[in-house]
Amino acid sequence: MIPGVAHPHRYLFEQMVRRELRQKYKGSALGIAWYLVNPLVLMGAYYLLFGVIFELQRIPDFPLFLMVGLVVWIFFSQSLLSAAPSLLDHGALIRKARFPRETIPASVVAVQAITFVVLLVALGVVTVVLRGTLDVALLLLPVVLLALLGFVLGLSLAVAVLHAHFRDVAPILSAALLPWFFLSPIFFRPEDITGQALARAALEWGNPVAPYIEAVRAILYGGAAPGPDVLAYVLAGAAVSLLFGLALFRRLAAELAVLV
């Protein structure tokens, strides 16, 4: 259950998720299959750029390597971008009804999580078959995914409530995500970029989403458990993000009825 969503309000949360899913794919013949289009197009474009033009194909099965990183990034970035305006989008409901306001950005993240899991399962099957990475390490994947969900949810709560107070947050976030994308280990391995220990550490640990990408990729693409340092990072990052996001949200939520 999503933190902050109390049992009496579970029905409201479920209805919000259903509504978001219906709106997301309303009038679409392919439905959730459209969620495949964006990462596939990006994979093709970045494979052409980094796998052909700049010859990063020294990474075995580079399209699969790239795709695993892309689906994690898309879940992360789309959750934040969708959560930012979510409180404003539901302003009428906030003004009329009393319920945990966390339900709104949580439902947005839940929708992104559903589509992310569907895509990751399909990608995981292909990757495991082609890479031969069926291993006991797969048992760690649910743990890593739950940590990723907690990390994203905490940041989404913070972004949503901050944007309700300061309307510049969403455009700043949108601008920041572009360079953040290129600094994330999606289409490269940090050791291929630099041999300097400090620079490599900045790429691996200074970017908070990087260990989540590396953890999922280690399991699906590499067929091995992430290192204990990576596991500790993703679990601690999830806890810190959730605690921070909830604390900030609850501190600023009292004024939402006036702001939205």
C-alpha cells in the first residue's frame, strides 16, 4: 500500500488510479502498448547515435543495455513530470473534499508504475532469453523495484507540493531533466567515460538515480546481484526520499485548499 494512503481512503486511491489510466489511454486503439513506443523510438535514436556513429557497440547487446536504462529513466522522469501539476489539476476536489492529499501524486506515480512494470516484464523476458541471465539474482529484482518506487514516490510528493506553492518548479524540473538524462548511465558505463576515480564516483554516486539504473541492469542484463554498496544505496535512498517527501508534503499541505 502507498504510504500516506489510509485504509478508509483506499477506494478513493484506486478510483484515482483507474481514472488516470482511462484518461491516459482514452481513444487509443493500442492502449498501454503505446507505452512501448517512446522507449523503442528512443532506443533506436540513441543506438544510432551512440552504438553506430560514436561506436559504443563494444558494450555487448548494446540495444538491451540501453533499453534497460531507458525504461528506468522514463518511469523516474515521467513520474516527476506528471506529479508536479497533479495537485493543481485536482484543485476542485481538494477544495470540496477532505482526504489525504498525498493520494493525488501517489495515484499518478501508481499509474506510471503499472505501465513501467508491464514494459519491464516484457523487456526482462527478452533480455533474460537473449543474454542467458536467468539467475537466482532475479529474486532481488522486486526488492530493487520497491526501493525505486519509494524513491520516486518521495520525490514526487515533494515536487507536487512545491509546485503548488511555487509554479516555477515544474518548468525548472523539465529543464533539469534533460542534462540529468545525459549524466545518467543509460547509454554508457561510467568506466567507459572516465578513468579518474573521483569523476567516476561522481557519475556512480553523485547522481541519485544512477544506482537504481545500475541495480536493475545488473540483475536483468548482467544476471548478477548488485553489489552490497549499490543495494545499500538504493534502500537508503528510498527511505530518505520517502521520509523527506512525506515530511515536506505534510508540512505544506495545510494551505493547498487556498493555493489550488
